[in-house]
Amino acid sequence: MTAPASTYRLQVTADFDLAEVVRRLPYLHDLGVDWVYLSPLLRAEPGSSHGYDVVDPTRVDDSRGGPEGLAAVAEEAHRLGMGVLVDVVPNHVGVATASANPWWWDLLQHGAASAYASYFDVDWEAGDGRLLVPVVGDDDQDAVRVVEGEVRYHDHRFPMAPGTTTLEEQHYRLVHWRRGDSELNYRRFFTVTTLAGVRVEDPDVFDAAHVEVARWFDEGLVDGLRVDHPDGLRDPGDYLDDLARLTGGSYVLVEKILEGGEELPTTWATAGTTGYDVLALLDRVLTDPAGEAPLTALDARLRGLPGTEHDWDDLVHDRKRAVATGGLLAETRRIVRELPDLGLDASVAEDAVAEVLTCFPIYRSYLPLGRDHLDEALATAQRRRPDLADALDRLAPVLADPEAPAARRFQQTSGMVMAKGVEDSSFYRWSRLTAHNEVGGDPGTFVVTPEEFHAAMAERQETWPTAMTALSTHDTKRGEDVRARLLALAEVPHLWEQTLDRLLALAPVPDEGFANLLWQAVVGAWPARVDGAPPADLRARLSAYAEKAMREAGDRTTWTDPDEAFEGRVHAAVDAALDDPAVARLVTDLVDRLADAGWSNALAAKLVAITAPGVCDVYQGSELWEQSLVDPDNRRPVDFDRRAELLAALDTAPTVPSGPDDEGVAKLWVTATALRLRRDRPELFEAYAPLVATGDAADHVLAFDRGGAVTVATRLPLGVAEQGWGGTTLPLPPGTWRDALGTATGLTGSVPVDPLLGGLPVALLVREDPDGA
């Protein structure tokens, strides 16, 4: 298997198609990128901007450049010595536009007799032999009608079964959209009824769903794959084995979310995860532990909790339970339908299944792997719900049987409950330090010590050396530099409390706990230094974030039942940040206080991510400042012309950048220098050994040796600014070293940290004498 040294993620759309990718490849190569990493390319829903709603897996989407576009990307990338990694979506297909998906259209037309009936995961008996399609709005059933041999509902078109003329004769029923949560009888992606699950565990379905992917490898167009949401599949391990046979054992990554202490199955045919786990470690190793108690107390006060009470586990339980009996009730009920006769009332069985789903500590098990997590969930459910003890005892052996249909269904469902209950709800209700509210991280864990970080990286080098490392993705709730700035709040928690109290007085929000989350987003996304008016698009970006955040939180307003009065007051607070001079001054003063620390944290995170064990991905545009919020904000167009111009200027500049700037030129310098070294000198990155500083500021140094390249990064920069480095020194491995990011050369032995990190808060040392003499 050939693995990349690094990747660069591009969102391929109709506006940034494969021809545009070809045009940008020389810049990526100059930046030091090894492989280009493309978002899903197969034909998607008309107008789809993300591509995860594939409607036809047999062809590259014409709107994204078609097969000819991919061939051109492959040719240019390979000419430059670069590889091509493509995102694939095996779990589901898009069905929002029935006529665009030939499999779905045939299923609707012919029902269980369709040639594609086995492709979808449909419980026909639960729908009385028909598929439930939840699309009808309130009091709008009369809009469903037969027109020109089709069933029409506004812009929706559906086929009619051969020889039929009435709605009642069809193999499907168009029902009210709210019924999808409780009655849906086909598997879907999370709570999205327009993404229908497909059964790639069936060899015929696998072959049909991967016919175009197979062509990519047969013709040498693509070098590796990123697998989206494997936890939704019946058996992810078997799927990866099938994929390895199809790709000839090529480089494959999985979008697998690992909870704390969870390990990826080493039997899987994969190079590792897409890197959310390392993102969580990086954010926490750059967090000041002294901020935990005051920030916890602040959020508890704002939420009206007694004392400093703030239990993440209880919040997660409540939100997951709400999902298992609400938005995913149809999935819970399907598990119950697949249980053998346990002598339980259906409502009791449903309650017990929902509770075990709620208590499941990780995304899913892969029985017999993960049996200990199932036992933990059952024990937790027994403790929380002793009234269900008998039902849980009867349920336990069924859920533990790898061959039991209910157990297989449970495994596919537990991750859905986790994702919707935690990432898409709890993350918007927990506001202690929102830089920690990121996929793959546990917001209840505040800090990772340098020792813990080093231990994790040493294990990664040993077990998963070519897994991906991520800082920003198309799914991150906050871009990497938003989080980098917010991490600095842990160093000045009392300043944050004072500022937030004044903001709440000037621009009140009915829910002060939510206001804590909102104002952190404003501070994180605010320009580093504002000369005159903020960027014109900032209001729209912050308003869109506020709407999504408060509706995802789901306690005061929701997507389906918005509270206009509450939302109006939240939007008024956002407007005040831009329109009220007193509010804007508070935000700007705090940002000015945090700007240098955010800059330092951003450079530290970027350098460590690129040089640590694994394959670092640079998300599009993040080689400069990346202050995006949750999608779709993080999928905005990138100015590649400007980046190419800045990179060319850096390569001819007489001096290296040494301080903060509005665009992030120093970050571009760090990114390019580290990427080029990883690509051009791979022999320098074949080991991992921690380096430990000594002196009064030793805790502010994070350093490690990769076997000829040494990374040195600043931790907790506000503390350094206050006390200085003093006599802190860093012992280097044998040899003579130079700083690839600065001007220092001839470094040997134990070197003082102050001059080493005087210009930039990071250093990348390369041994000058190859033998280390």
C-alpha cells in the first residue's frame, strides 16, 4: 500500500469543478501537498453542493466535471507526482428527487417486486406492504394528485405502478413529514429521510454501488479512498475487506469516530481514521487546566445549576434518550420488531431498547468485538432504570448474539443515536469552552497533558502511522483558528466572565447558557484586528450560525417548531455586536487581548498536526486563517489566487515572517515549510520520541523528535507572555540542528527556548549532519 505524506481536501462542486481542481494542482504541489483529497464525485441530487446524496453511483457527476474531469485531475496530479484520494459514500443514496435516482424510482414503481428491492433496507410488513414516504406538509394532503400518469405533490414526482390509476394502488404512501420520525419503514442516514440506506453487505448491491469506483482503480485514476460513515453499515469490517479486494489493497481511510479509550479494530482493512481523534488531543493539550474550574462554574451559573454542578454525562443521556424516543423512534421500533419473542409488552421492550441505545458509551460495537461496551451499556441502563431490570435481562443475550437480526440492527442504530444526541444537540447545550465541542472529542474532558499526548502519539506511530490527522473538516463545528483563539479563554477565564456579563447586560439573550456559546462563536470568528467596519459578510455568517446553533440545541426553539420571539432576541444580540458601539468595543477589546495567543495556538496546532505521526490533511483554505463556523460556513469559496500569490512572495522574501498578520502569512509559511519537509524528506519522520524542556516555563513547551525532524511548539502562550521563558531550555537529540522556520543554525545540546521561539512561537528543527555526529 502506498500512503501519502499529506493530503489537501477540496470541496468539488458545480462552481468549483474538476477542471478547477486541475488548475489548482500546481499551487497545491508548490505548497508541499502530497495527495489531493476530493469530496464525493458520483452523480448526486440536482444542485447538491456537498455530494453525499449520491443518486447514481455508476458515473462521475457531470456538474462536477464528469468522467473526463476526473481523468484530467488524475493525469495532472500524477504528472506532478501527487496522488488522488476520493471520498465515497457506501451507506446511503439520495432520494429527495425520486426521478433522479433510478433505483429508488423503480422501487417506488414496483414495490417489493422491484429489481432493486433488495438494494434498500425496507420493512415492508411494517408498512402493510408499502413504503412510507414522509413528504406531505401540514393540511396539504389535497395537493397530492395524479397528473399525466404520475403522482405529483408540488414539485415532487413519483411513478405509478403499471396498470394502476389511483393513489391507493401504489406501492408507497405519501404521508405527513412528521410521521417519518416514528413510522418510517426504510433505513436512512441519521434522521434524514431523503437519504435512504443501501445494503452493501449484499454482494450484488456492493458491485452495483461500486461499479464506477472499480473503474477508477482499474484505470489507475484514483490512489485511495475515504469511506464516509462506515458505522451505518451492517458489517463495516466485511465491507472494508470487499473494498480492499476491489482496490487491490490501496490506501483507505474510514470516517470513524472514536470515543475516549476506544480503539479502532486492528483487523479492519484500513490505514486508520480520518483524524478527529487527533484533533481532540491537539485542542486539549493546548488548553490551560487552570481554566477548568472557573469556566465550569461560570457555565453552571448561567444555566441556573446549583453550585458548580455540570454533568456532561447526564446531559448526554438526556439528549440521546430524547433522540431514541423522538427523531429516531422509527429505528428503535424496528429493533423491537426484529426481537424474538421475549414475553415482553411492546412498549416495555421499546423502552428497554431505547435505554440501552441511550447508555451505549461509543458509537457502536462490531460483535463479537465491542462486547465489553455492550455490557457497560446494559449495566448503566440497569443502574439508571431499575424498573426495567427484567426486560434488560431478557434483552441482553439477544443484543449480544452477533447473528441475531436485532443485534445487527442495534449496532447500525447506536451510532445514529450518538451522533444526533451528542454532536447535533448536546454540543450546542454545553458551553464551558466551546473549542472542545468537536466531533471525536469529549467536552467533558478538559485537558490532555503533554505526557498523555506523547503517549498517544507514540502508540499512533506504532499502530496507525498512516492514519489521517485533521484540524478542520467539512463537518467541524468551528474552524481550527476559531478554536485556537477560544482555547486562550482557559488562560483568562475571569476576563471572559467579566466580558460576558457586560455583553449580557448590553445585549441580553433569554437563555444565558446559550448566550455563552453564542458569544464565544462571535469572539472566535471576529476579525483579528478591525480597521473600520468588519467584513460585509460577517453579519450573515454569524446570523446563520446563531440560527443553526439554537435550533440544534433544541431546548428553546427547533427546526420543526421555531420560537420566533426567542430567535428574534438571539439575532438582536448578534446585530448588536455589529451595530452597537459599546457591544462592538467589548468584543474587539477581548479579541485584541486574545489575538496573539490565538495566533500562537494556531501555529502550534498546525505544525504539530503536520509533523506528528499520521497523514495530515489541510482543509481547503486553512493554510491561511481559518475562522469558519459550522457548515455551510466552512464550505465557502476559497481565494486560491491570493494564496498562490502569497506563497510565491514567501518563496522570494529575504526574511521569514515573524509576527501576527491579518491574512495569516506566518501560518502559510509554517504550513508550506512543514508539508514540503514531510513530502521531500520522509526519512526524517519514521520515529517518535518526546522531548522534555527544563526550567520555570517548561510546561509551556510541547516538543518531540520524529527521527531527524524536531517539532517545538508553545503551549499556553498568555502565560509565557506574562512570565517569559526565563532560563527554560530544551535538550536536543545528538547532532547539530537548524530551524527550517527561522534563522537559527548550529544548535546542539541543550538550547535556550527564548531565542528559539523569539520570532515565531514554533520551530521545526532539522539535523544538519545526517549521521547525528
